[in-house]
Amino acid sequence: MQIYTCMMATFLPSLTNTVLNIRIFAYVRSSSQRIQPQVTVIPTNGSNNIQQPIISRRDVSLLRQMIFIFSVFIIGWVPVYLASVISYFVHIDLIVCWSTAILSQLCSQFDIHTGGIDLDFPHHDNKTAQSKAYFDPDSWVINFLHSIHLTIGGCKMSKALKKIVTLQQVLEKYGPTKIRLLFLLHSWSTTFDYSDHEMEKASNYEETLNKFFFEIKTLLYSIDDSNNSNTSTKDNERDLILNKDFSTAEKQINLALCDFIDTPSAMENIRQLMLKTIAYMNIKNLAVNRLLLRKIAAYITRLITIFGLHDSVTFVDDIGFSRSTEQQASTINTENIVMPHVEQFASLDDAVHTQTIADKSKIVTSGDRVIGQLLSESGVRLEDQDGTKKATIKYCHPDKLDNIDVLYSLFGINNERLDNLVQEDVFTNTLNFARTSSITDNKLDQFCTYILPQSHHCIKKLVLETISMKRILLAGDYPNLTSLELFRFGQEQISHFRDGSVFRHIFQYQITDLILHNDDEYISKMRLDTYTENVYVPIWALFENIKHLTIVSSSLNEYPSLSICNLSPTTYSSSTLTISCVNVFEFKDCLCLLDSRLKQLRTFIVQINYIFNRRLISRNKDELHNLKCFSLTSYNYTSDCDELVVPLLRRITHLEKLTLYLRTHGRSTFIDGTYLQNKILVHMSQLHTFTFYISTETIVSASLPCKSEYDIQRTFTNIKYGQTACMIDYFTGFNAICHVYSLPFTFTRLKKITNGFPTIIFNNVTRLHAYDATPMKHEFFMRISRAFPLLKYFSIENEAFQSWNLDEWESDENSSYSVIEYSHLTSLDITCVNKDYVVQFLLETKTHLPRLTELKVNYHRLKIATMNFTRDKTRHNCSNVKRLIVVEAPKVFSQEFYQYFPSL
């Protein structure tokens, strides 16, 4: 037995090593004999030249290989020598037994097997199946540990695809705080996607933190002496509710961090606590509990310090992000030091403001501006409180001040250099007075009274709301104003744009760029030709020098489209318009604009509601030479693509940029790359950019055999306009739908996606419709939230049961899955779904809908899902719904129903 074990442990390995190394040595020796050194001749002053040998790169590489193999030759014998030495001290039988036991255990079972998540299937499944078949263990691997991928824009990091970014680049672009927030907002156990949207979420969270501390400090540092004490009074009902929310948040955060290191849940609880605290503080004319507010702020400050979001040391009594310098971080808090001086400035501002009311002298006005300028440069803003003469102290970063803030702070100071500075283009070229900016009523008064009358000659673009348009435009002459953008435009404001308008001169002769945000909503019974004649025609008649016209919707709902095919050809025509973006009712309206009314167009972006009726085929075959950029979008089905759309595209022979969004049905074949190339692209020799999404819904028959995504993808091989992708789904009843589109996906809508949609990020999609006959599981909606990060409108069609487990449907707990958040979703349509999906979206342990304001649902399924409007865990997602569209609704709703939807 000892001779056998000695042979197995020493002789056989030694013999194997010897044979292999002899073969390697023979190869190396023969290779070395092939090296032929080259020589180069170096000329000298004498008659004899010097010959210097050189070695080529090939020879150097071969020499390195020889050295490496020789090292392997020597090291290869080390195990044999070690075995001999070990055998001198330990009996050879023990070595063999140990080795055999270890090897057999490693082969038959693992405690932990690691690998990337992409190896889970099929690689690890195949290894498991093969090992079980050979070793027959109960469990080949006890624990699999799969590492999650870091993706960039939804794609796996890859140098070949140029999908790679360094940490240094990210730090330079966003800074360390946003990167840390990005990590905290993402679970360590799920795929991590680095994209602009994810960074936007981190930035939004940082803004929420800043706003929270901003409001807290504003209140605690208030200069109102009557409320300046930190002594709390008797708690009222509001205080008790906030204190209860605070205690609940503490428990939830502690549970999330201790149980699973669930930082996303902890950060969400922090965010909810901040929002509730802000809402508590913003109720006017009610006393607040300052001790409770300071306690909450200190708690959140301690958490963000633990999470590493602080760049400097935080004191016990500090709140929020410290504004101390690096040199002073350990000893000095800048805000506490400067606050007494800021309060003095605020008191001075109150006195100046009071004096300004009685005395309109320039000295008083200038003093008011000096105060604003000095403080704004330091990141402090003084704002007048509504209904009082007191100033509110507010901290903000100087970089956050827009040109309205800077102009408001600097204008009017008795300093020639500053006066010249604020009149430069960077401050006065474009002024945004819409409510989306930092404009307030008090600030607007100051602009109309003092600033605009002196700076109106420098303004080239104004962004206004129609409600304040008259007041602002009457504040000056605006001789250089050429661009106008109007929010909340609608039929009620059309009186400002008729012939008798006081702004006729500006509108008729100066404005060349006009953007209208139409606030009217299209109703199916609306007469579009009447609306066009009453609203759009007066606009068109007044703005005679218009070169750029864009009409967009102010909300998710469509605005009334243009309907001009029945109007006079001279009603809606222009010889100056070169860029236009509008919605039209039908395809004939588009032809009317291109054929006779807007012949000078170079860029035409049109959305067509309906493409139908072959009798409306244009007989005009003239080429549209001027049109260089054309975008055609139609969200409704059409069966007349070949008869209407293709002939129009063939007339645009000088097109350089083409965008198509079409949904077709009733065809015998799918629209693929071959169709696009032969029917359209071959006629556009100057085309360099082609962006498209085209879906074909048809019935599979003998003439349309089942095709795979690979078959469709191959037809785009010869189209050289960028990457493309496709989706194909076959449903029961022989229905099939094929989506082909260019990458990246730039459109805002996508319809009829199924469980099989691809794993890419649709960063621009805001409206989505999902349809399938098979169940949509929780994982599907998790994928939706990640793949469509900016989703605002979501509709689902699925009558299949999500789960046959009744206990799971009735349970309010969801320990198996993480909560899905749709942070931008405002409208949800679940009228054509099984009741399981109503629970899926309304149950707060499954889905979080912080911005949901519109809900469309079947009443009976809503009643079942909410347990007759008594289920607490579905109440939160319904609390902000302001518009509820109920199918099969009763004539009278119960009291519990109205309590369930308090925002209606």
C-alpha cells in the first residue's frame, strides 16, 4: 500500500512534469535557433563604418517567451520537492487521505459559489444539473452569491461599446455628495444603473434636503421677537401628529438599517418625514413647536452625517449641511456667527421698505438694493412676509440665484460698473416671469415699477403667463424684443391677440419667435374648425413677421388640434415661417400646410391625430425642396401608410433629418428595414439622421409566417443611420405585433408593450401602455419603474390573475419584494385589469405613488381592493388623487368613499 501511495503522490506527477517540460524545452530551443540578429550601419567621418547589431520586436518577444517557459520549467518541479520534504515529516498515507477528502468534498458540494448575475442562467444552472447528475448530492451548492452589475444607461459596462465612466469623471461632474446620495438611494442587492435620470433623482433628493434645512433655519432664525423663544408650549393636535410621525419614522429607519442595510427605505422614510415637517411649518398663522422641529432637524442631520453626506464636522447643535470653511470646520459655525449681523441687515431692510412706501426717492430705493446685493452675494435672501412689514431671512447658495434674482438684487445701485453689468445679455437677454421660476408677487411689483422701465431696451426674450402678460408688457416699450413664450394660453385669453390689442405693434412687427403653451384640453365633442377659427387664426393674422411658431400642451392631455382643410387657403398662410411645430387633426391638414400655405418651411414638426381616407390622396406631386427637417408623429392606428405617408415622404427629396412615429395595422407583412429602405430611404440622398418608431399589428397567416426578432433585425443591416432594435409578440387568436425603432429611443410614448420588453432604459418615455394576456408579476412592474424612469402616464390592460394565492392578495405585508416607486407618475389607468393589479398599485407595501393625482379605475374592483374603502394600506396612494374617473360607478357614493379620497 505504501508503494502504491508513493507512486500516486510522487512518481506519476514527476513523470508527467518531466515529459511536458522536455517537450517545452525542445520547442524553446528550436525557436531560439531561428533568431537572426540584424545589423545596422552607422556612418563615421573615416572610411570605415560601424556595424551595430539590433534585435527586432519579434525576437525580443520570443526571448521573453523563452525566459518565461524556462521559469515554468524550474518551478514546475517544486511540488515534487515539497512532497518529498513533507513526506519526511508526515506519513504519505495521511497526505493522500487528506487530498482525497478535500478534492471529493470540493467536487461534490460547495458552501458558497460566486459569480456575476449574468452567469445565473444558463451557466450555473447547467453546472448544477451536471454536478447533481454525477455526484448525486442533496444540494451541490448550499449558497450562490451573485454579484450585481453596474450598468450605464441601462447597458452593461463595456469598453468596446464605450459604456464606461471613471469615478473621477463622475466626481468632477456631480460632486461627492450626489454620488453618495446615489449609492444610498440604491439597494446593494439589485442592479445598479448609472444614468442621467438616476443622478437627477440624487440631485432632487439633495434639493429636498436643502429645502428642508432651508425652511427649518428660516423659522428658527426668524426675527419675529414674539416667537424667538425655544421654549415649547403645550402640544396641540398638529404637534402630536408630527411627533407620532417622527417616532414612526425613527422605528422604520432603524428597522430598515438593522435588518437588511436597506438604505433606500431609510432614505425614503427620511424624505417622507421631511415633507411632513415642511407641510407642518407652511401652515400660516399657526404656532409651531420649535423644540420638536429642532429635534427632527438634529436627528436627520445626525443620519446624513452617519451616511457620509457631510464634508465637515457637525456640532451637536448644528442643523443641516455646515457652511463652515475647511479651516474653521472643527471650531466655528459660520451661520451662528453671522446671524446677528444678518438680523441687523434685515431690520434695516424693514426700515427702508417702510420708508420707501412714504418716500419714493432714489436714495431710499438704492439703499434697499444695496441690502439685497450684499446679502445675495453671501447666499442670504430677504423676502417680505405676506401681510406684514417684516423680512424673512432665507439661506440659499449663490449659484442657485437665477438672472431674475441677480437683476432684482443689483439693479438700481449707484454704481456705474454694476449698472453696466446688469444690462449685459447674461442678465437681461431672457427674463422668465412664469410661476415655474423664482418670481413672486412682491418681486413682480418691484420689476414692473422700477426695473423693467429702465432695462426694457435690453430684453430680447420674455417668458410670461397670460395672467400677468399685460402688466409686464405695459412696463416698457421693449424695442429689441423678438421672442415670446406664453404659459397658460387658451381661448379665454385670445382677446389680447386681436386687432385692437394694445400690444399690436410688438406682436405684429417685432415678434419672430412664438411659443404657446396651450392650456385648453381637447374634448371629443369639440368643433376643431370653430376652435381654429376663433383661436389660431387671430394669432396667425396678428404675428405677421413670425419665423418660428411652436404650440405645445401645458399638461399630459392633448390640446385642440388645428383643422384648416376646410378654411380659405389664405387664412393660414405665411411667406416668412421657416420653423413650425403644431398638432393637426387629420392628414389632409398636413398636406394643406405643405402644399399651398407654408412653402418656405425648412423645419416642420407635426403630430397628426388621424391618418385615414384614401380619397384624400394629394394630387400634388411637386417636390418640397425647402424642407430639410421633417418629423411626423401619429399615435393612432392607420391602415393607409402606403397610400398617404409614403408618397408624401418621396416628395421631400432634399431631406436631411427625418423622424417617424407610426402605428399601423391591417397589413399583410411587418414593416422592417427592407421596407423602409426600398420605399422611403432610397429616395433621400441627403438624409443623414433617421429616427423612428413603427409598430405593425396584424394577424398571422400563411402569407405572414412567424418571424423572430433576429429575422427582423437582419433587415436593418444595410441601414447606416445608427443602432436599431425590435420587439415581436404573438398573442392568442393569431394576433401579432412588431415594434421596430432606432436607438436611443427618443420618443415620449410607447404602446402595447408586454412582459417581454427588452432590458434597455427608455429615458424619454412619459406615457406608457402595457398589454398582455399572461400575468404581469411584481417583477414586471419593478422592471417598468427602472426602464421608464420619467413615466408620468401609465395604462394597463390585463384580465389575467396576477396570483392564485388568495392569502397573498388579502395580505397587507410584502416581505418577499421591495416597494416599487414611480416618482413621476401622475396619471394611472387601471380600468381594464383584474382586481389583482388594483391592489398591486394601491397597496403601499407594494407600490409607492407620491405624485398620483389622476386615477381611472373600475368601481367594483376598486371597492374590492380597498375592502369597501376601509383598508388602511391602500389609503396613502389615494390621498392625493384630485381627479377620479370611475367606470360602472353608482349614482351615490358612500361617506367612506369621500374620506378615502380627501383631495377630490
